Amino acid sequence: MATDNTYPPVGFHFRVVFTGIGEEQIDSRFQSVSGLSAEMEIETRKEGGENRFEHALPVRAKFPLLILKRGLISNSKLLTQWCNNVFFNLIVEPKDLTVSLLNEEHEPLLTWNVKHAWPKKWSMSDLNAEQNSLAIESFELQYQYYTIES
């Protein structure tokens, strides 16, 4: 079946795959991914005698934290062990991961190859007996950069 390129793809059909953490499907299920953006850092220079503006010079690309959220999964051992090694043993082992936006045939339309990611923060949603909500865990990953494949 040919893919119809008339409409933009939906943002809810995606896959996250870690390299080097294992092939467990349980470790690649997330409800949201944010932080796939890039920004150019600039350095400003003033020019003598020119008071109307400053020159903005590009310095380097800057990438925000990659934030992955999902419902708490108690048997996600490999991803949890990777995080625990950082937070409790100070063993930082950067891993590569891919985030793929998928079409209706579950084939990648666009893939972000995230390089040298490591857990900077793990957090749990509030536990509240007065609300009927899922327990959500968040992984905030620091990474060097990403590349995009289409």
C-alpha cells in the first residue's frame, strides 16, 4: 500500500529503541518524547561607531534534554539498571538511541539518531489517593547531538 503524502503524519505513532541496553520491547515503550530540537548559540559583538545593532555570530549548536515519559513499568530491569548505575554508583555509560516516527505500516517515516545519551534525571509523578491517574515515570537524558534520517 502506497503512503499518502498529502497529509502531515500523526505524532502519536512512534518507537524509541536504545542501543546497548537490550532488545526488551518493554524498555522501548513510551507515551511521549520531547526535546528533539536544536538551537544555535550566538556570541554578540559590538562594532565601534555602530550603535544601531550588535552583530550576532553563530558559535555552536545546543540541544536540550530529551524527555521520555511512560506509565511506570515495574519489570523494566535493563533501563532501570542503567539509570541506577548513574544515580547510585556514578557509573555513566552513554548509549545511543533512535526515535522513529512511524507510518500506518509501522515503518519509519523519520528517524532521529540520538548520540551519547545518559540519564540526568529520573522522576515519578505525584502519588495522590484523591486522583484516578496512572503513575508516570520520566527520564531526562542529556545527549551530545542527534542526526536525522528520512
